Amino acid sequence: MMAVLGGVLRFTRLGEPGALVFDETYYVKDAYSLLQSGYERAWPEDANESFTAGQPQVLLDEPEYVVHPPVGKWMIAFGMALFGSDNAFGWRFGAALTGALTVLLLGLIAARLFSSATLGALAGLFLAVDGHHLVHSRTSLLDVFLTFWIVAAFGALLLDRRDGRLRLARALSRTAGGGDPGGGALLYGPWLLWRPWRIVAGACLGLAVGTKWSALAFVAVFGLMTVLWDVSARRVAGVRLWETALFRDGIPAFFTIIPAALISYAASWSGWLLSDNAYNRQWARENPDEGWSWLPAPVRSLAEYHRSAYAFHNGLSSEHSYSSNAWTWLFMGRPTSFFYESSAEGEAGCAVESCSTAVTSVGNPLIWWGAALSLLLVLFYWAGRRDWRAGAVLSGVAAGYLPWFAYPERTTFFFYAVSFEPFLILALVYVLGLILGRPADSPHRRRIGLLVTGCFVAGVLALSAYFLPVWTAETIPYSGWRLRMWMPSWI
């Protein structure tokens, strides 16, 4: 149900505005190039106008230098292949579909993580109606695709946790049944080498990195998280030297997740590798004495491309009017304006003296500010009560958020936070679960919890309805737009 709601919000008026907005000017063009050639090509200066007017697009013969991998752009290209590249619905279809699927995934993940269909529904609802994720789902930037693959990887590791514990219990049960309840098996525990859900998680993480390199932090954090889950499982099961799980589970996890990630990541570059004219494709032939000469020429060229792109990202410090420091993200200090257009009476459906049409990535304040406060309680439950669910939620937030503090001079934007927004919502839902209480609590306690949660949900829905016009490019009076800009820094 929540995925349906998310889909309705994402697909309704998806073609508005009908022009390329914000960084769509890069990624939509790259996606079209991939459809035509398998690699990114340069465009004439008037390319934006040809997209807006629904005219045929004309690519230049020269390759284009880009600094993001191709997975997200291929996902944009999917919609363009289905519905055409000459309309906004076509180039935004992939983002809208991916956003709706993320709502579905998060709801299923929360239901399993908290063993509650109610909390799963709340998680799906909050992501469905939050403006930050909604704006990303209605514009063709890369971050909504990055978020999808990260959430999918987390869900796969959650399934692996359950599967691994069941297999561990069965293996130990067979050992005990064989008359060796305290022997070697309970000293170290069995090897659990075949972990298909880890392969799935690795492939998803590779596709996340193939969308944006910032996903590398999730590879490291999720890899550590899944091994620590196995360490805990062996300790609970009575394995005496449970610390050896760092070896018995850590090494197989590494050689399962990392190869799967590398394979899916390398496959995403197949268009570039199979071409002759892509940017830097012939670098190895032109520079035979540079780099790792023992590698095949295509791999050397790709390695040089990656080195160049990494240097670009590290040196990205140009000023931008909507840049924001990571310290401000949790409180939405400076949301990004994707689109803004003013109109006078009689223009674009404006019925008053002055109107505004905007797409702003401001989130639902109750969701974001509530989630920011919830992190403190989740941190307490992880550190003080060793709740693995709290640790899992914090892992996602840490992987998506903390690495940005290592680059204080780099130009960063609030919309990067969408990659860990699902984990913020899980933190919020975790706390709402505590408020709702347990089935064993008194009826009075349960009623209070239900009342508080119901009021919170009602407030979330009311605020989402209020902010919806500035998320979906509706033309509203200028005074109405200003009323929705609660902070001067939002303008």
C-alpha cells in the first residue's frame, strides 16, 4: 500500500517542469549518449533547448569527460528507451520507478528488522511522503539510484543474517546429535561458506559504487557489520572461541562480497570497455610506458580514468549558492533548489499578482528533525543495551554521513543525504516502536503510545500535504511559497 502511495506521488505530473532541471543537464544527456553509443559523448551548446522543445537530439562526435560511473545513467536511459528521450516523463521514469521500489524495500526491511508489520508500514509511509526522497524520485539525478542499491544491499544482508543463524543452529544441532556436544565443533563452530545472500549484497554494493563512488563507505561498513553479526551468532550459540568468527566468517565474507561487487562494478563499464572512442579509452596505447604496464591495455586505461576522476572529486571546491556543510544536513540547514521560476498574473496559470513554481529538496520537518533526535536514543540502545537492530540502523547512517566530514573543503550539498535517509527513517521508526510499546504492556500504556504515534503520523501527513507544491513544481502564489520557506537559509 505504501509503495502504491509512493508511486502515485512520484508519477503524478512527473513531466513537470518540462525542462531539464539542476544536474539533469548532465545525467540525462549522458544517459542518452549511453543509449546511442555505450559511452558518454559531447553535446552542442543548445542541447538543453532541444530537450525542452522535444526536438531530435544531436550528439557531437567527440567523447565527453565525466566523473561518475555509468549505472545510474543506464537506469535513466531505461526510461528513455521505453518512453522516448524527447519528454520529461521519459527521462524521469527510471528515477520515479526506482524511488517507488525503494519505498517498498524499506517497508519490507523495517517489518523484518523490527518484527512488526505496523512499523514496516510506517517506514514505507515516511519515505513515500518525505519531500527529500520525493524530489529525487521526480528528477533524474544519480542519488536516488544510489539509495536504491544501498537499501537493497542492506536488505540482502538482513536475509543473510537470518539464513546464517539458521544454518549455524542446524550444524551445531547435528554435532550435538552425534554425541559431541562439547567437542571441537563447539570450540570453533562450523564453517558456513555458502552464503548466497551475501553474493546478492555484494552485487548490489558493486552497482551502488557503479552509481557513485561514495558507496565505497557502505561496502566497508556493511562488510564489517555482517561479520560482527556472525560473531554474535556464534557467541549466543555457545561456541567457546566465538572470537574466531572474525577469521572463520570474516575471510569468507570478504571473498564473497568483494568479488561480487567487483564483477558487477566492472560489468557496468562494459560500454566503455567495448568502445574504441570513449574518453581516455586509448590512453594505454598512447602512453605505453606509464602506469602498470603488466595490465591489459583496456584495464590500464580504465585505471587512469579512475585516477583522474578521483583527483577531480578531491579538488572540487568551487563555490555554489546551494552548497552546504555536512554539519547542517540533519537539520536541513540549506536544502537545494532544483528549480525555481516566477510568473506574473495570467502567466502559467497564475491567478494573483505574482506566483512561484519551485522544486526544492527540503524534507518533511517532522520526519527529519524527529529522526535527528531519534539518533540519540538509538545510539543509547546500541551502546547501552547492545541492541543489534540499533547498531544496524546506525551503520547505515554512519556509512552515508560520516565520510563527508573528512572533506571539509569539498563542495557538498544537502541532497547527498538521501543515500542514508532510509536509515534515518529506520531510526525514527525504532523510537516510535518504543513509544507504541510491547504487547505485554498494559492497555493504558498501549493507548497512550498509539495516541502519540497517531498524532505524529497525522502531523507528518499534514506537513507533506502543505509542502507538496514546492516538491512537485506546482504554481502557487509567491506569498504561499515564502510561507513554506521556514528558514532564511532555505531561500
